[in-house]
Amino acid sequence: MGLLEAHAALAGRKAIVVGGAHGIGRAISLALADAGIAVAACDFDEEAASAIGAEVEAHGVECIAAHADVRDEAALERFFDRVEAEFETVDFLINVAGGVKSDLFTETTREQNASEIRLNYGYILDAVRRAVPMIRKGGRGGSIISFTTIEAHRGAASYSVYAGAKAATTNFSKALAVELAQEGIRVNLIAPDTTPSRTSFASASPEFMEKYLALPEEARAAGMSMYIPQKHPPSQEDLANAVLMLVSDLTRSITGITLHVDGGTMASAGFIDWPLDHKWGPAPGVETLAKLFAADGPPAA
Ligand SMILES: NC(=O)c1ccc[n+]([C@@H]2O[C@H](COP(=O)([O-])OP(=O)(O)OC[C@H]3O[C@@H](n4cnc5c(N)ncnc54)[C@H](O)[C@@H]3O)[C@@H](O)[C@H]2O)c1
């Protein structure tokens, strides 16, 4: 099957996008609609949830749009009841909603932990439980994609509960991929890292964000360039394209994998392109150290 045939074969399919009205989720809903796929999107952003319907329908496909916070079990159930009543069958489930607030574990509360586990793992179980019977009913297989993070693959200090919940989503999805493989239902994960979004900015402390946004544009870009091998963060559309690839038959033999859409940060695994040293390494080189610890002492913290 060629690229154009695989793209054309997506027309007439139906997808559920959980967290599908704003930012990365919106980019995914619109990319699916552009490929001729009907979309059911829910989101906790009420304004975005009421706008996405018309935006998707402008691509000539049907859209169910609903306001629902995935942390509210009843609201998520009501959304799936509606999708089942109106779509009857679906082909794809994309779990985009997720998020974190940076905090050392010992400074968090049980309530915060429970909320983060629900947002990054718990709701995915409920969404899969509801979507699989609808995919089975369609009788043509399907694809489930959940968003995780690079933090599920490293010791992400100050993101520990999030990292644990996303790692749980990762291993749950791998096990599910094996359980559903014979039915032609594929289960995969997408792990971003630095794509700008409202949620990723909200994960940092307000004090950090205030200072970060006050930096000149070049300084922020230089920071990204030191960290990301491709030198710039993947866009929201890059993530939507990865979803399109994973739902298409071009990847019909791919199941149980994590696709790292991160410009190479997972591969570099902590190596930084130290600008004064012009070399990649996990620790600063001599030129950087000499600058940091010049004769007049290290810069004030
Ligand atoms: N932005 C990044 O670089 C990055 C990095 C690592 C992991 N991720 C993961 O990718 C996914 C999307 O990234 P993002 O969150 O930065 O994108 P985003 O801010 O664009 O959010 C995606 C959508 O989810 C919705 N959403 C958030 N919380 C929700 C809730 N409780 N109920 C319903 N809808 C909700 C948002 O309104 C938005 O429409 C998340 O699962 C996130 O953990 C993103």
C-alpha cells in the first residue's frame, strides 16, 4: 500500500479524541478531519469544546463535541454514551489529555497524587473500556493511541507521580497491544517532550515562567538548541502527523510501541550541546566550566 492510498483509506473512518479541542488535541482533531475522519472530541476547556465542532465540520466531516473533564468519571461516561448513541462504531481512540504540576514528591498531597494518576493513567482505562466494544462492532480493526512523555523513561525529578502514571500507561498499552493483536486492534503510544502548549507551560511554577518569558527570544531558542538534537521543538502539527501515521495502514504491523516525537531528546538521553565547548556531553566541558567559575567566582545563583 502506498502513502496516498493509505491516506485516502482513512476517509469515512471515525475517531474519538479525548482532550481534542485545544492545542495539541485540536491539531490532532483537525488533522483527522482533514483526512476525512469523523471526530468525537471532549475537552475540559469549555470555550474550546464549543468551538471545535464547527472547525471540524468545516472539513466536511461529522463532529461530536462535548465539555468533559476526564478526572470526572461520570462526565467521561456521559461523553462515551453520546458517542455510542450517535456514532455506534468507531475506528480510532486517541487519548491526548494529560498534565502535571512540577513539585517534589514530599511536598505533594494524596489528593494531588490521586488527581494526577487519574489524569495520566486512570481515565485511559475507562476510555479504552468504552472504546474497544465500539471498535469491535465496526468489524474492521482499529487503532488506540495514548500520549505519554519522555518522563516515563527517565528519573524525572519533581515529576515523579506523573512519570509513574505515564509509565503505567505505557506498560498497560503494551499488554493491551498483545491482548488485542489478533483482532487487528493496534495499541501504541506517542511520547513528546518540548512541544509548546498551554499545559506544558502550566506545569512549571509561575515564578519560573515569569522569568523565562522575560528572557529575549534568542535566549529561549538557544536553550532549546542546546537540549534538542534537531535544534528546535516539534510543533503541535508534528504530533498530529505522528497520529495520522499511526492510525493509517502504513503502520498496520506496528503495535505496542512508543513513538518518541521529540527532535532527538530521548536518543540524546541527557547529553547537552554545550555552546562554549561546541561538543555534546552529559556534563559541561572545560570552556563552560571556566566561564562559570572564572577568577572572580561563580555567577550568583
Ligand atoms: N507539550 C509537550 O511537549 C508534552 C511533553 C510531554 C508529554 N506531553 C503529553 O502530551 C499530551 C498533550 O500535551 P499537552 O497537555 O502539553 O497539550 P495541550 O495543552 O494542548 O492539551 C491537550 C488537550 O487536553 C485537554 N485537557 C487537559 N486536561 C484535561 C482534562 N482534565 N480533561 C479533559 N481535557 C483536558 C486540553 O484542554 C487540550 O485540549 C498530554 O498527555 C501530555 O502529558 C506533552
